[in-house]
Amino acid sequence: MAQMDDFSKFKIMELPRSVVVGHDALLETAKTCHSLGLSGTALVVCDSVTAKIAGDRVVGLLANDGFEPRKVEITEANDGEIKRVMALAGETKARFMLGVGGGRPIDVAKCASFNLKMPFISVPTAASHDGIVSSRASIINSKGRKESLGAQPPLALVADTGIICKAPARLLAAGCGDIISNYTAVLDWKLAHRIKHEYFSSYAATLSEMSATLLIEQAESIKPGQEESAWFVVKALVSSGVAMSIAGSSRPASGAEHAFSHKLDEIAATPALHGEQCGVGSIMMMYLHGGDWQGIRNALKAVGAPTMAKEIGITPDEVVQALCHAHEVRPERYTILGDNGLTLDAASNLAKTTKVT
């Protein structure tokens, strides 16, 4: 019998240690921190809006349970605010951070805590994207454009569905768009595995794909203002984030549709929400994959997410330009767009055929 090679695989998976989701989950914030062995000064990162929604309550809950919370309100998710939060963390001798809000406070807290090698807890006030539990952060760089940075997944997630269901309906729909786009992200990953022999995790891919499938199947029941809908979407976003942690990259939830969205962030006069752009992108990428793009479109419509560029303030030319240059966003990541991207005519025909423009 031939001698088998020694098994040499090695992998580190960073997963949230505690996920608290449901009605009045915010009341469990201090208890969750204690259960994780955290103590001392906590820096609560929020913005002026989310401070009123949940940030001030988090400060009060922590103060009443033996912690020494300090609040900082950020204005944008950019390098300057990250540095300001890091400086305040040093001044206050903070031991851990909580990001309370939508994308901006969570992304700033995620990056600042990562740079300081400090525990981070995610407390979302909206379910608009899987960044609430992933290791990626969307930050505005020095050129004024958004870029996706690697950071760290939260040590814990505290998601109060009573708060999340009251967020603008557009945010929940965007979260659904982000989840549904997992479908084409996984197809791109499988394609890269076949053509480029890229590492592929069937566990991570299955978890990500399942999140998208379940949401598509339940799309008709996802309604704004309903706490049960918020519950369902948050759980799907958590699964998506965990899939990325298992894979060790954003591959299970980020393919050509995300590259399309990132390119829109660069070139569009007024970019839309991340999940909205990813959803629209997923319609077109599913068409290129030869899959049920109409099913993707119908599911997005059912949850109230946009399916056309004009619905999110994006011009046809911006769509076409983003399609032509999306392959440049992460050239090392092979997708259905190939190594050279789409021609101008191909991009224009794709957008028209799928009724995006």
C-alpha cells in the first residue's frame, strides 16, 4: 500500500464566542461582557443618531453593572475617526470596545479595536449588511473613497430585534440584498476553485448558500417593522459572517457582485447602500452564471429591495462603467467577470437584458 503524505493542514477560525439575538437583547449587554471575562473601562462607539437609539442606554447598562463606560460619537467611518477613537481608548485606558449602530460605528470600533488588539463587541441597531459580525470593515480612505479592510470579527454580538425592527425599512431590505448576493458569491468561489485551483471550503460555502436560499424562500414573509422579520434577517447575517470566519476570508459572501458594488462606491456621484448595490449586482452576475436571475430579482422585489439602478439613484452609465472595471477591485480574486472584465458593449447589454437599466 502506498504511503500517504503526512496530514499538514492547519487553520485558525475566529468566531464570535457569544451571540445574543432577540427581544430586549440590549438588556443582556453587561451580562454578556461579564460572561466574557471583560472588566474596567469600556469605550462605547456610536454616532449622534445611534447614541439616542441605543448608545446612551448601553452606557447606562454598563455603568449600573460595575463597568466604567465612556462614550465617543463618530461622524464618519474614516481613518481620522479610527485614530481619534484609538487615542481616546489610550487616554481612558479602555479595556474593550462596543460598536453601537449601523455600519459606521461598528466599522470604526472594529478597526480601532483590531489595531489596539482589544476585544470588540458588536451592538447593531439595523440589519443592513453582514458587517455586523464579519471581519471586514468599510472605511473611507484618504482619497474619499470606500475600501474594504480586514479587521476582526466581534467577540460577541448583541442584537436587539425590538430596536432593529424600528430601523428604516430600506436598511432591512439592504441587509436582505447582502444575504441574497451570497448566492453568486459562492458560484464565483466554486468557479475560482475549478479554474484557478483556489482554496475552497465546502462547509463555509454551504452555510453561506443556505443563508441565501432560506431568505429567498422566505422573502414574501419579510416585512418592515415586524420583529420576527428582523430576527430572521439578523440570524441570516450572523450565518453569513460565520461562513467568512470559517473560510478565513470574505469569499463565501463576496464575489463579482461585491466588486461591482465597491466600484460603484468609487465612481458613482451618489453611491447607494452596500446591500442595495450588491443585490442589483447579483441579478446581473447570476445571469452571467446562467442561473435563475429572475428568481434573484423577484426575491429582492419581495423584500422591498431595489432591482433597478434608477431606484437607487445610479445612472446607466455608472452601472456600465462599474461592470467594465469591477474586475480591477480585487484582481487576485477570480470571478465570473474573468481576468479582463467585460467590454463596454457586453456590460451595456447585460444591464439592459436583466432590466437593471
